[in-house]
Amino acid sequence: MKFFKKNLIIAFSLLAVAGCKKLDIAPTDRFSDLTFWTVDVNVNSALNNNYSLLYNSSLYFEPEALSDNAYSPSGDLNLIASGNATSLTAKFAGDWASYYKTIKSVNIFLENVDQNKTLPAATIARMKAENQFMRAFALFNLSKWYGDVPLPDHDLTPEEAQVIPRTSKAAVSDYIIAQLEAAIPNLPSKDQLPASENGRITKGAALALQMRTLLYQGNKMNEVVAVCEKLINNQAVYGTYSLTSNYSALFSDPATNKTNSESILSLQYVPTVRTWQNFWDFAPRTVGGRVSAMAPTQELVNDYIMLNGKGINEAGSGYVESNPYINRDPRLTATVVYDRYTWVNPNNTTKTIYIKPGSDPVQPGLDEYSPGSQSASATGYYWRKYFDPIALSSFVSGNNLHLFRYAEVLLTYAEAKNALGQMDATIWAKTIGALRARAGFTDPAALSFPSGDLTAVIRRERRAELAMEGLRTDDIRRWRVAELTMNGFAHGAKFATDQNVDGGYIRTQQRKFNPQRDYLWAIPSSELSLNKNLTQNPGY
């Protein structure tokens, strides 16, 4: 009996020792944490997964409805734009979770990829740099919306995640810049990318994110200029970029959209493989749209200048209110569908879009403005920009969405030079003048360097060029003008029943913006309950 007990004790001891050793021995019949990263295909799959987490079409388009560019009747977008959001608003929690999911996946990649010993060192270094960009982009968006945010620079344990505090927005921005600086040497230039790698992160993309991060800080215009000049003047190192010849083609022509000289970084979509469908709820119903979930505002339409370079309210502009869409910036027609718009179909046939109530020869007029309609546009306008002529049924599109393009570099350069008092005819010609010439302006009055305060001119140009690309909300917030643009009614076309109210322009939504609160989003209440070291933003 004693012998048996003695042997049993020895057996249990050996089993315990063996059990401890087994914790460090990888299974031979499946991948484990110890073997996953040693396989090249797994590393590439993990990288591709992180690219898929970078951004999505909803994050891209929805901010337009949180600005004076567009109105949406949809749930949280309506709630936020009308000033009625709280810390329980689902979009605040959803976007927060999306960005931190990206950061966690990136941190896991960065902490484990060095286990791979078969991929070339330069390949590993490049993959790390791409992931540094992805983490920086997620942190940029988090700090843009929420201000001070937790900064996980490694994969947090569950215990760490419950106590990590907020890091100041300024420190987060400094971290972003430093991470991008570290990444740039290990990234290729655009010119070094083979066609099969179109859409991967490059030196130019890292510089563009640096540029945007610095610009949004507001007080670093010298640094903004320096980064822009790298992209403009040092293309042998950072990649060759230029404006494409056709503005509309960038978004709607499948060939130009996929491969062009202007895109610095785009979300890559592939028909039937990875697609987006938002346009189904942007387009007129008579050409296949479903409902109008986000419609352009009259305020956006009003900011498109005349072909002679004057704003519609300037003396000598030639603007005619009863025929408002003629002789306007060609980007208006490339972006917004208005009454009697000539819609060009994929087969080059055309269709007139009737929006004015009672004007469609075929009744009921599906696109006509109708107060209280659940399907037709609430503003009397629809979107054309990003129309995909080869989209699948219900506007399922494989066209890319441009995150950074060279036009933004030129606009940012103009803004920074003007803020420093350095704008002149030469800078104007290579920035605003070049953008207008590409858009189709020919009148010397529109192309030549104007006199006077250029701030409003440059801001209006930025709005017209970048409409529907998700940047207008950022601009009005960083310029600290949101309390002016987002208080009062958002308007639609001149189709209101009472022509004596607001000049007959549709009152679409009454908006409220509290400058003491609404420049930041609420930290989601669910996060506050999980992490007692988090604090709430003022006013929530």
C-alpha cells in the first residue's frame, strides 16, 4: 500500500512537471499562439485583416450628415445633428469600439510578427510600418471626436483595459506624428508599388496623415507647410502625385477610380468580394434609389461659386434665383442632383430628374419633393458623386473610397500658407487655381489670384472640392464655426409650401450646437462603467 502511494505521488509529480512543459509546447495538429506567426501565409492574412478594419463606408459617408453639407433623417445622425445626443447614443459607442478594435488587432500584430523567421526582414519592417499607420489613423479619429482618449501602445491585458486613463489630445497627436515618422523609412513610395499592391500604405499616405493631424491642431501651420512641400516638391522620394484631368471620373469612372495619379490612399473595394451599398439610399428613386437617407442641403449648394469666380450673393455674379443651377462651378453638377438634372445612365442614355412638386410628366413623381415623405429627398436634392455606373443590383459598388487625395494636399497647403500670411499668386496658381482649372473653370476672373481676405475663399473651395468625402464636419469643428453653421434650420430647395418663410426654402431640420459641449462627443457610458479611470467630457 505504501509502495502504491509512493508510486502514485511520483506519477502525479511527473504529470505535473510534464503538464507545465506542455504549456510551452505547441500542438502539432493545429495552429497555436506559438506557431501561428511562424507561417508566412498567416502573417499576410493578419495584415489583410487589419487593412479590412482600417475604415468603412459608413464611417466615410455619415459625417456629412453631421455637418451643414447634408441632412439625414436616420436615427443617431439626426439625434447628433439636432443637439440631442447623450452618452447613451449608440453611434458614440459604436465608433469608439470600431477604432479600438482596430488598435487591438494592430497591437497584437506588432507584438507577435517578429516570431516569423522566414519572411525577409524588410518585409516584416514594412508590415510593421503599415500597422503603425493603421494605429495612428484610429487614434487620430478617436482624438478628433472624443478629445483626450486612452492610448494603448501595446496589447492591453483585461486588467490594464479596466484602468487605463485618458491621454491628452496633444500627447496623442504627438504620438501619431512620432509613429508616422518611424514608419516612413520602411514604407515604399507610390511609384515603387506594383499594380498588385495598389491600395497599400505608402510614404505618401503617412505624410498625408501627418499633414491632417498637424492641420487639425491649428497652431502648427509651419509644420503643415513643411509636410505639404514634401508631397508637392519631393516626389522622387515620396511618390508622384498630380490632379487627374476629370473630377467626376475620380469617383464614378471605374478605371480612373481604381488607378489614378491623385489618390494617396483609398479604401479598396472589389465587385462581389468587398463592396459597399450606401449609394442605394443616396440616389433618386427613378434611377434605382431606395430611400433618401442622406440628402445635400441648400447651404452646400449655395457655396458653389459662379463660373466667373464670384459667390452667388456677390455683386456681378450673374446668379439668377429662378434658374439657380446654370453657370455654376462644374463640381456642383458632379456632386449634387437638382431639379431638372440630366442623369447620365451607364449606357449613355439620359434621364431628366424631376424634383419640383408636380413637375414630373409621369405621376406619381417618385423623386418629387413631398413634405413628410419617407422615401423622397427631404431637401429636394440627391447625390451624384460616387455613382458607380457598373454597380451591381441595388447599387452594390466595388469602387474605391478615397481617404486621402492630392487635391486635399493642395487645399491644405493653400490654407496653411494663407494662415501664415504667405499666400501669393504663385501659391494660388499651383493650388486653388489648379483645382479650378481641373474642375472646368476657364474665366480668367475665376482662375487669377484675387485680392482681399482669402480665408473665406479657400474654405469655400475646400467645401466644394471635398463634399461628400466626410471632411466637412472636421473642418467646421477645427475652425470653431460649428456653432454658426449648425445652429438654426438646415434648408432644402425653394419648394416650401409657404414662400414667405426663409424665402421659400425648405426648412428640413432645426439644429442645435452647444459650443461648450458639442465640439466633443460623449465618452460612451458603457465604457465609463467598465473603466473607473475614464472621465466624461463636459456637458454630458
